[in-house]
Amino acid sequence: MRVDIVTPERRLASADVSEVQIPGADGDLTAMEGHAPTITTLRPGLLRAVAAGGTTTYVVTGGFAEITSAGVSVLAERAVPLDEANGALFDSLIAEAREAAATTDDKDGAEKLVADMIAARAAAGH
């Protein structure tokens, strides 16, 4: 199946894969060939595209993923290949989440966003 990962700035990936592991807002899910058509909101986390040549991991901050019979399309608010991510990037993303939390009425959602960013950092090993 095909995976396409795009952000407002650029296309990060377009490749044939065997599965895509998605950090969905309602829980993690793995899309494989034959998966039921689904649209999910992304939460901050690690998105993995598994191919015969190995796994490519991306840090995503949010967005949407659409699973169809043709593959997976990921429209990410922000996405960075894990090998380009570093502690400074995670510090910046967590600071942005905390700033957003300070200015919103949805305190529960904002706290979850901050917690998800911290968990993504830990999962990435930074």
C-alpha cells in the first residue's frame, strides 16, 4: 500500500509500505492492506512507516490521517523525520503546547496536548 505524508511546508514521504503505525487521537492504530476506510485525528506522537527496507519514523504534532483501499494519506500540522529531531526541537514543541495551554478555555485538552508532547519526546529518546 502507499503512504503519503505531507505538511503545509512540504511533502515528507510517498512510498510503498506494508504498514503505517498512527498516533490517533483516540488511540494508536496500525493501517495495513485491507484496512477499513477510516479518518482519524492525529495526536502528538511518533508515526512509523514500515517497508521492506526498514522503518521510517516521523514526529507529528497533530493533523489527520485518512486510510483508504489505496493506502494512507497523512496531513500533518507539523512533521519531522525522527533522524532530524533533537532535544531543542522537542523543547520548542513542548513550550508551544504550554503557551497554548495557558491561553485556552479547554484546560483538559491543553494538558493532554502537553502530556502527549512530553510522551512523544520520551518515545523518541530525547
